Amino acid sequence: MALPVKTRQFLEEAGSMSAFAGRFFTTVFKPRFEMGEFFRQCFIIGYRSLPLIALTAFIMGLVLTMQLRPSMIEYGVASQLPAMVGIAIVREIGPVITALIFAGKIGSSIGAELGSMKVTEQIDAMEVSGTNPFKYLVVTRVLAAMLMLPVLVMLGDAVSLYGSWLGVNIKGATSFSLFFTQVFDNLEFSDVLPAFTKSFFFGLAVGIIGCYKGYHSNKGTEGVGRSANSAVVVASVIIFLIDLLAVQVTDALGLN
């Protein structure tokens, strides 16, 4: 019995993307290392993403605190607000929201950039000139995404906690030192390690999917736009699947 067309296309896409990821892992440690392009991508992906992620994190911390505060006052546990917000941000909300913003900005940017190079045959020209386009374009961008996203998550968490402290002080008075002492006293290593580890995999997924969509773009400018859009959609779904898997793994290891 033949598979439905949509199912067959999905399986073919998943297989092609898996092969693309496998090519990355078999290529990443082979010379020549494009260090100049790698550091340039770290700057583009990390530094230029920071303002958007910082703004989003600040609003997230502020709103989360303002939403939680009335309920915690009602149940008489308002003093636990810094601890609850801190654990929620560091453990779950910060990494996932930052990764989704990262996928929207960086995943679409990589897909559009490589897609434009593909349809204008710049990638083919690199092969003719003796440059390995996969090493130069894909490996550098994926590695930069893997390294920069955990850094952005940590900075985003710090900004989000600052926004939370301001949220606490809108209708109260809690000192900066008391707020952050309560946050860090209740954070454990088992809260930080899983969040930091899954951020690497979020960055890997965004980098691989953005590069794959751009590298296989076609049909002119319409195809470039479609590649950028689908890179964001697929990366967002994969981020949630990785997060679900991370929760299962940490639960099995007794870290929850």
C-alpha cells in the first residue's frame, strides 16, 4: 500500500535533514577550520541578537511577576515570589523563550541568506573556486549558534530576573540584595545544568535547520522566503520536542 503524498514528503524531508545533520558531525572536526568566518558569525549571531532577547526577557520577567503576585498574596506565600520566579525563569521559561526568539531572528536570517546564495549560484561558485561551502557556510554558522545561544540564555535570565525585581517593587518594597539572595538560595545545580545543556541542543537545532532550509532553497525569491519561514516553523517545533525530551531525561535521572 502506497503512503499518502504528504506522509512520503515528510519522511523524505526528515531523512534528508538527518543526512544533512550527519554531514555536519562528520565534517566539523576535519580541517580546514574557517576561524575568521566562525568568529564573524559569533558576532552576528550573538551580539546582534542581544538587544531583542534582552528586551523580551525584561518584559517576560516583569509580566510573570505581576501575574503571579496576586495569587501568591491570596495564598499567603508572597515571600516565596522571588524563589518561584527565579526557578521558573532559569529552569524552563528563560531557555525556551530565548530559543524561540533566537529561531525567529537567527533561523530565518540564516535560511534567507543561504537561500539567496543558493538561487544566485554563489554556493556553486564557491565550489568551483576551491572553497568548501559546507565548511565555510554551514559548519561556522551551526557552531556559532550552538555556542552563542547558551550565552544569550544566561544573559536573558539575568535581565529577566532584574525585570522581576522591578515587578516586585511596583506594589511593594524589596531590596535588590534581598531579592537576589532569595533567588540564588533556592536555585540548585540541578536547576541550572539541564537548562544550560538543552540550550546547546536548541542552538544546534536552529543552526542545522536554518542552514538546511537555505542550502536546499530553490524557485527564486519565492523559494528564499519559503525557506526562511519554514526554518522558523520547523525549528520552533523541534525546540519544543527537545524540551519535552529534556524533561523526560532529567526526570529519569532524578534531577526534577
